[in-house]
Amino acid sequence: MINIDRNLSQISPKMGAVRVNVKLTNAIDEALVRRGLLDPNLWPVCEVEALINTGAFRTAIPVEVCEHLGLRIRSQEIAKYADGRQETVGLTGPVIVEMEGRETIEAAMVLGDIVLIGQTVLETLVVGCVAV
């Protein structure tokens, strides 16, 4: 199960939301472009401001982003929200997530109306970073 809190209005006034610019790409399309099987001009990319949510396990994208990138829904997963609700949502094929000069690939849950970056992307992107 995945914990995701859709209700961003509950953020405390003393605690700010962390947002970051991200670039999302369909990893299958990238492979096709590299092999010369897809015209690079037809390769959709999505650059958006995303919300960092350390309380969420997976990354989530709205259906509009999923459709824009041409991502296939490969399976279904149960999303469990902080208020106890549960919902079955789509899980995409591989998405390249680029932010702050680093990138990783993972499946994303399709839900909500904003791009939400969860723990799995954050943990993957900080591997190899050294605190100074």
C-alpha cells in the first residue's frame, strides 16, 4: 500500500511546502529515440513544478501528464491516503524523473491534479551524495 496525502490544505502555516522543477519523460520513448525508431521532434517531455512529499512513498502524476507523455498504465495499485481512504489507481510504465541535475526511472501512480514526488525518487536521487 502507498500512503499519499491529497489534502494539501492541512499544511501548517509554520511549515512550507517544498516545490521543485522536474522534467518527466517516457523512458520507452527515450529508448526509441536513441535507437532511431522515433523522431525526436515527436518525443513529448513535461516540465512542471512538483511538490515534494516525504510522507508519500511513490511519485504521483495527474492523468493529463500521463496522457501527454503517452505512458501506458501497466497495472493497478491501492493508494492509501492519510485520512484512511483507499483507492485503486493506475501505475504507469517507466518514467524518467529529472530534478536538480540528477535523474532516476520509476513507475508513477496516476492520481490527483499535481505532480507529487515521493520517497522512492528522493532516496534514489540522493544515493552517492555526501553531506559536507
